[in-house]
Amino acid sequence: MIAPLEELLAALTRLPAIGRRSAERIAFYLLAKPDHAARLAEVIGALHERIHTCDRCGNFAERDLCPICADPQREASALCVVARPWEIGHIERTGEYRGLYHVLGGLVSPSSGVEAEDLSVDPLLARVANEGVQEIILALEPRLEGELTAMHLLRKLKPLGVRVTQIAQGVPAGRDLESADEITLGRAFRGRVPL
Amino acid sequence: MIAPLEELLAALTRLPAIGRRSAERIAFYLLAKPDHAARLAEVIGALHERIHTCDRCGNFAERDLCPICADPQREASALCVVARPWEIGHIERTGEYRGLYHVLGGLVSPSSGVEAEDLSVDPLLARVANEGVQEIILALEPRLEGELTAMHLLRKLKPLGVRVTQIAQGVPAGRDLESADEITLGRAFRGRVPL
């Protein structure tokens, strides 16, 4: 195979969720569609120039502040803490939350050597102290890393007198009970609510 | 979501085999890996400048001739006819074929309005007449379009006195017989070979 095609396939197969077969399909599609190839090269090439990190919360931003921090309609009394900026989009799509966010930049992970000091915890504490925050909602993944991080944050936040909650864990919507694992089902029982 | 990210997701989801979820994973990966994003933009952007069509066979090429047509070791007495240039790579990987290729640029397709006149048939006939070709091997997909195309080619090639063959159809390797469809299994019976 000729070099430019091999180089494209090599760059494509390094992407997540793209195997050799998908890479070939994409490469041949791009060869057949010069306009789309030019457009894709343009948006990927300009990505890091155009996307920054919000000075306040760590979300993706085009300017100093992300659209959420810049929106005066959002309720500044609540901060939802997430590990990664892209999790904000998932929460926003629920339409259930009108407060602000704080991106930690990761989770405490003994296996990967990530400690609490590597995360954006001090800026979070500063925001609690300075921005009139009344509730911190932890939206961290319900696995070891998420729980270690939540424990650390709780220890740091409690002395500040702010209310700390975490999003509910339980059986996911639209699934039968048999497909839920035992830990999820156990948590759903412990977290049962009156009707 | 901010505009540069939406534009990237829009461009990614137009690619084959990439849904919204995969596009998000790729976008966030590219955001986290500036070097890879720059490299990908570069190879996609340069694609149409660097890749051409072989003057002789229609394969992908960096120069006037593709590496196969430019290789004096290949046997010029055999031409393998394929619909699309990327099928050549699959055949090359088998290591079973040492002749040259000819890319038709598609298949006769009544449903898509593609007729034999839209394909690279006249250049194929010219090659047979001028290049001392002794065998034409049709490697077209074993479906209606491939068979209509094969019938048309056979009609045009027979008068030239060249031998025309097609690759064998039968049960694929490494699968149990139950997973072969009836047409495939029927063809495998008709094409049975003595042991």
C-alpha cells in the first residue's frame, strides 16, 4: 500500500474505537469525498487553537469562560463536580441541572498513580469559599476511583460547612432487573425511596 | 456545547461507521492529544494532494504508476479486474496473486443507475489488446451487481480470444457450514473440486 494511505491508516487506528477495518472504510470514504476530507482536516487542525479550558470551572471554552460559567441565568449556589469536561455535556442533556460545574481533571487512582494533589481540588475549595456555594453535587463514576475521590473531597469540604451530595446510584432506566449487576442492584436497594 | 467541538462532532459523524458516541470519544481523545490531532489533520489534509490514480490500472498511486504497475517482477500476462482500488490491498495480502490489476471504478447497478459505459471497460479492452494479456481474472462481488458486470465483461472480452476466469465462490474458511447462507452453500456444491 502506498505511503500516504498507510500513514492515514496508522493515524486513524490510533483513535479510540477504530480498528483496521473501520480505518480503511474511513480512508476510502475520505478519498472519495475531497470536500469532506478538507473540512475534517480543518476542524481537527484548528481544534487546539480554538478550544481552551474555562478559567473558572475547567470545562471546554472558546473564551476565558465556558458558556455555562458565562451564563448569568445559571444558579451559582450549586456546583456539580465531574472528573472530565465531556461529562458536562451528558449532564446538560438531561435538562435536570441549572447550577454550575467544576472539573477535577481526573479521579484519584492508586493503580495509575493519580493522587488528590494532581486534581483541581484547591480551586474547588477556593470557589466554595468565595462564590457563595451552598451545595456540592458529586457526579463521579460509581467505581473505586470515583469513591476514593468522593471520600477525599468530603473530608476537605465538610469543614467548610457546605452541603455535599452525590447523584443517586441504582438500576438504569429501560433495562430489565436481570441485566443489572449485583453491586448496582444492591445499591438500588440501599437507596430505595418512598413512593 | 461550544462551536469548535460541535463542528468536529458533525464532521466525524458523517464518516462511515462513526456514531455520535464514537465521535465524542474520538473528539475528546484528540483534545487530550494535541500531537496526534495535528498529525491526523496533516495526513487527512494532504491526502488528495498526495494520492492519485494510476494511469494504467486505476489503483491508488503516488506517481503516474502505482507500485504494482511499476514493479517489473509482476506478471503482465494476467489482469485481475476489481470494482474499487481498495480491493487490491485485500487481494495482495493473500500473497496468491502475482499479476497486474484493473480497476473498473464501480459495478453495473440498475438500482443506482450505473451502466457499463460509466465503468473503465474500454481501457481494459485496450490493455488486453496491447499488453499481451492472456488471462483476465474477475474478482467481483458475488452479488447481482458483480454478476451483471461479469456478464457484460465476458461479452466484450470473448471476441478478443483472452481467457476469462472468476475467483471461486464457496464456503468461507474457518466458519461452520451452518453459518453459510443457502446461495453460498449451493455455489460451493456446484463448484466442488476433486481431492
